[in-house]
Amino acid sequence: MTPSEVCTSYLAAFATGDPEQVVAHVTDDFVNEHTAALGRSCEGKAEYARRVPNFLASMPQLRYDVEDVVADGERVVAAYTLRTHVNDRDVAVRGVMRFMVRDGLIAKRTDYWDSLVFQQQAGMV
């Protein structure tokens, strides 16, 4: 798979609801960086694997609709719309992820999205 295919496969894995499918796309030293106030960064595949089940449970019907992908070697940027259903409300938040791919796996992900928009749509504020 090309780096862009690895990243789009990773994003598609969230819609399966299967944490193992999501985690299978990352390196052992994976860095998961969040820029949004609601996001929580972590390092290491083991820690990421521990967190993904709770994340998926908190985001029913989660999917990332990929709008655009730009790749330069192992660097990939994907613009997306995150879609989920929280508090009996449909939520759609646009964002961008930057990826670094190494040996066919994602070594780093930096996620940019507006957590206030998420909270407003989910009826949390």
C-alpha cells in the first residue's frame, strides 16, 4: 500500500467499530497528537490500543468521510468530516490529520479539529 492508502485505510477502520483494525495501522512507537482541547495525546501503540475502545464507545456510528488527501512521500495530509451520533444528535465536524508513515504503518498522527463545534453539535454547551 502507498502511504496515502495506509492513511485512508486507517480512517476507514474507525467505521468498523473494531479497535484492533484501527490499532493495526500504527507503529509500536506511534505518536498520537491532538491539537483540540478535547483531544488527549499519547505515545506508544500499547497506550493507543488501551484508549481506542473507549474512544469508539464514546463516538457511536463514528466515521471519517475523507474529503481530500495530499501525499509527499511518507508525509500524508487528509482533510475529513468526522461524523458520529452523540446525545441523540448527529455531529459533523471538519478537520485535518497530518500523518508520517514508516514501513507501511503510521508512525505519527497530528489531528486538528474544533472541539467547541463538536460540543455545540452534541449539545454539551
